[in-house]
Amino acid sequence: MVELAAEKHVRYIITVEKVSYSIRKLTCCPDPLPQYLQKKDAFESVVMEHLRMNGAYWGLTTLDLLGKLHVVDQDEVISWVMECQHESGGFAGNIGHDPHILYTLSAVQVLALFDKLNMLDIEKSVLEGQISAFLVHDDLILIHRAEKNYALGLRSTLTLYSDIASLQNEDGSFSGDMWGEVDTRFSYIAICCLSLLHQLDKIDVEKAVNYIVRCKNLDGGFGATPGGESHAGQIFCCVGALAITGSLHHVDKDLLGWWLCERQVKSGGLNGRPEKLPDVCYSWWVLSSLIMIDRVHWIDREKLIKFILDCQDLEQGGISDRPDDAVDVFHTYFGVAGLSLLEYPGVKAIDPAYALPVDVVNRILLPHD
Ligand code: GRG
């Protein structure tokens, strides 16, 4: 079996990700970059522009899982992340774009990776000297953060938490932004974010759980809304949200475990629902769900590892959806994260509910002295 080309993947991430981190020292890959990766307008960069915050989370978490987070300039990344924050408190996919809860979670996760969640707490950041804040008049605060000034409404600067909470609807569901689309992805995101920020009490958790339970299907899986088809991605969101809120008793573990392990096809790869092609990203959505319900031993571990490794570009680095397809940061992350769940040697452990390295989650959630 081929091995994980970890150094190649690190090199691939830091070249295409382009969250404009300055790379301090690339001791792991000393050769010059291939021509196609030097282009600023490379196809991947252009199509990723609006969801760069997600790309940053995928890329940086991959680097952390491979023990290489230190190759990026953390101040530069944090400064860019904070520039993507809106007055409402939520984050956009890039500077100058509209906020959406999809990007807010990625921003929170990136800050968590660097142990910088305190950047979201204005009062604490001021006290710790990370930012300066000046009250301009009663409802306006001027923030001096990383050599830039931001004028923000006083209420909004203090309320990323209430911004997320404001997206909860009467039936317990969550919208992704002011335009109102409802999806169990957003329930997971709200719960995951607020849990990482120790602010779950800002929402009605019981209603949120009840809504997710309404999205459960007769096959044991979950959909995007009540009655929506079971899909591995939505199952991760619903099971993850139930795990974080201590509500896994609502899951029929044997029934769901059976549906999930049936996602493994002949090649060893996993698909997201019946009759579909396998895709490396389901190594995350399916496996993490199986782990959370204690049924991961129901799939063939070795065959799945082989499938993921067969999707690597062994020359330029990166992982694709299926063998011989073009690589991208999304599949590189979910391939490495899948290997982490499979306890592949040399890859740090990842938490199946929070989708962050276990040491990061422990640092945030375990009580310290
Ligand atoms: C922190 C890991 C993490 C996630 C945040 C955004 C989100 C929460 C979860 C997304 C869950 C989801 C719906 C994943 C599925 C993504 C995907 C590959 C969709 C493709 O769907 P189809 O129908 O593909 O195009 P199939 O494979 O069914 O043919």
C-alpha cells in the first residue's frame, strides 16, 4: 500500500490556500514551487475567493493534524480572520463579503486552532492588550486591532453570541443568515460554535434538539429539514449536534450504524447515500458519525485507508475525491481527517464532533486550574 505523502500535502496546502500567510520556514519542502502553483489567479484560488474562510479552516486544520501549523504566520492569519468580522458579529467568507454562519464556524475554528478565541471577547482582548477600544459616543466603539481601526456598533461588537442566537427560529431550527434558509447544517454550526465559546445557554438547546429529532428518518438517518432525504453530511451535522448537547439517546444507533456502514463500496471508499459514487469527503462525514455512535468497527478500516491513500497526488501533493481526479483543499482536509479518525500513524487525533484536533478541543473544554 502507498503511504501518506504528508510533506507533499503540507506543501500543497500552503501554496494553494493563499490566505496570504507568510511562510516562516519551509524546512519540510525545500525545492522551488511548481509553476502552476505560483500563479495568483490559479483556478482554485478564484473559485475559492468567496469561501476562503472555509478554505482557511480546511487547510490550517490539515496542517495542524500533520504537525505543521507553525509554518504559517499566525498573526497574519488572525488579523485577516478578524477583518472578515461584520458589525453584526458574524463572519464573512472573505473581506468585503456578506456574513454567513457557515463562515462564522470556520472563523471560530481557526481562532481555536491558534488559541485565540479571546479575540472574540472585546473586553478581555482590551485587558490583555491585544486590541484597544475607544468609546466614540454612547453606541459606537472604535476598535484598534492589528494596526487597523474599525468603527463598530457597541452592541454588535459584544455579541457574536447573540448574533448566532438570533438565527434560531421559533421551531428550534436555525437559519444561516438574514435571508432565512433553514438547514440542519446551521443547527450543528450554531451549537458547535456556542459550545466552543462556552455560550450554549444563549440558545434554546431543548428546542434545537427537538427540531433535529424531527429531521430523523425511518432509515435511522437525518435530512436537512423534516422529511428530507438521509444524507451522510446531514447525519454528521445532526449526530454532532446531538453529541455536543448530550442528546445521543435520540439516535437509533444500530439502525443508523447499519445505514452508515452500508455506505462502504467495493473500492473501500464511502458514498454519502445509496447508489452514489464514493468520495473521500465521506471518510469524514460517515466515519465521524460512526465513531460518535460507537459503531466504527462495522466498516473495513484497511480498505478505507487504501481508498484514501489511492486518491493522493503523489507528485504535487493534495488529495482528490476519487483516484486520478484533480486534488483540492476540501478533499485533502477530509482525507487527512478521515485517516486521523482511522488512527493512521503520524496524524494527530481529531475530535469527531467538533472537527478540530483533540488537543485543541481539550484546551478549550476541559476545566483548567
Ligand atoms: C466543521 C466539518 C465541519 C462542517 C461544518 C457545513 C457543514 C458543517 C456540514 C456540511 C455537511 C454536508 C451536507 C456535507 C456534504 C457535502 C457534499 C459532498 C455534498 C454533495 O452532495 P451531492 O448530492 O453528492 O452533490 P452525492 O455524493 O450525494 O452524489
